[in-house]
Amino acid sequence: MENNQKKKENIQILFCDVDETLVVKNEVPEMNRKAIEKMRKEKNIKFVIATGRSVTLSEKIIKELDLYDKENEYSICGSGSVIYENKNNKILYVKQLKEDLFYKLFELGKKFEIFILFIGLEYFYLYKPSETEIKRRNFEKCKYKILDDDFDLTKLLKGEDKIIRICFGKENAFDYLLNIQKQIEENEDYKDYADCFISSNQYLEINPKGVNKGEAVKWLCQYLNVKKENTMAIGDSYNDTSMIENVGFGCAVAGANEGLKKISQYVCEKDYTEGAVKEVIEKFLL
């Protein structure tokens, strides 16, 4: 890791995580919003969110950034499961877990003291959510449905909403979730078909094998004919690791986990609540 202060030339895209990086209390702070706007207008640099959030849950943030329903503007959602052009939420790329894995992972999840999220393109489907999780979804104005204890998983998977992936949740339980992650990664039924990573110290995100923010960044850069060396990214957590590894210059907010800091070329002086995104833009791109 090197705290390189030199301005970055020829950057075409800045990829940015959302939670614990870009937003504070589910809003883009004015300091970040103005810096992003100035970067886009003065330097013609694209700003692309790369988030674990669903497409619909990301809309509020996209609107605050004045990127909603815009042609040639893009977003990465579901930690790399979905890439879309913001105009009409046009899906360019989507990867979902195989159907049999949903059944196996659901049965596995029921053995632990966790709540389970099935994440679709339109809704979050919550199985035995905690009160804190429900409050979080209400605060985010998230489209969600609470599943009955005896809900029909087949009916859910065959429904109109495309179910992309599954998450296991438990508040402030990194070690507990890490133990589940290790069990999945060491199990023959899962390890060749699913990838796991922990975000916000409370979610174990489970994606199809090889699907992550880094692969999505690579795909979008190829789609837009942008070279790796002309990209930057900023994040905070384990699900940002692949993104930082697949851009030309990676940045970590001050409060990022130590693993992400070690692979980043720059560690911010400020945390996300203090304007780390603004710091990166002003230091390297303006």
C-alpha cells in the first residue's frame, strides 16, 4: 500500500461502493454529491456505483446523484450479480444461483441462528428477519416481503421476480458468519458453485461462483472499451476486495477492514462519514 498523492491522469471511470463508503444514513452527503458532480462535468469521468444492494434499492442513490434514467450511465448491483444501464434500468448482465443451490443453502441456513434474505430484481424476501433488519429495510424504503415460516420456496423461485442470490444475516456477528462461510467453502455441494463474502459485518452474501464486484468491473470495462489502468475504485469491506484488485488504482476509506487497506494503493485520511469519496476525488481527479 502506497499513499501516492500524484494526480491520476486519463481516468475514465470511478467505481464506488455504497454502504459505509458513499452514503451516510442512507443518503449521499452533499460534500460527496458535489464532488462527484464536479468530477463528471469537468473531467468527464463516469461514476459507477458497485454495491451489494438490489437494483430497486439502488434507485434512491442513483437519483440523488442525478444519474437516474440516464443513457450511457451504469450501475453494478447485487455485488456483481447485475449490471445495468441506468436508462430504463436496462439489464446488460445478470447471473443467478442455480435453482438447486437455493434449496440446499436454505436448508443449511435454517440450522443456524440467522435470518435469511432471498434477493430478487424487485424485492428482498425476508425469512425470520430480526426487528433490526426490518427497521433497516423500512429506513432504506426498501421493497421487501416477509416470508411465512412455511412459505413455498419453489413458488418463490418460479414467480415473476427473478431471484438472484441469497444472504445469511446476523447483526455484528463477523466471526459467526465467517464460520458459516468456511463450512460452505469446504463443502463439496457448494464450493464449486458459489462464492461467499461478508459485508458490513452482518451479511454473508452468497453469489454464483465467479460472480463478484471485480468480475463485474472487468465486464463493464470491456463493454465500454475502457482499460484497467484508466479506472479507480473506493470501498470499505470484504466484498470490495475483488473490485479493488481489478482497477488501476484502488482506495480504501479510513475505517475499511485491514485486508482491503493492504491491497489498496491509497488509504483515505477520512472515513465514509467524513467524506472519503470527496477526499479521493479532490486529491486524485480534480
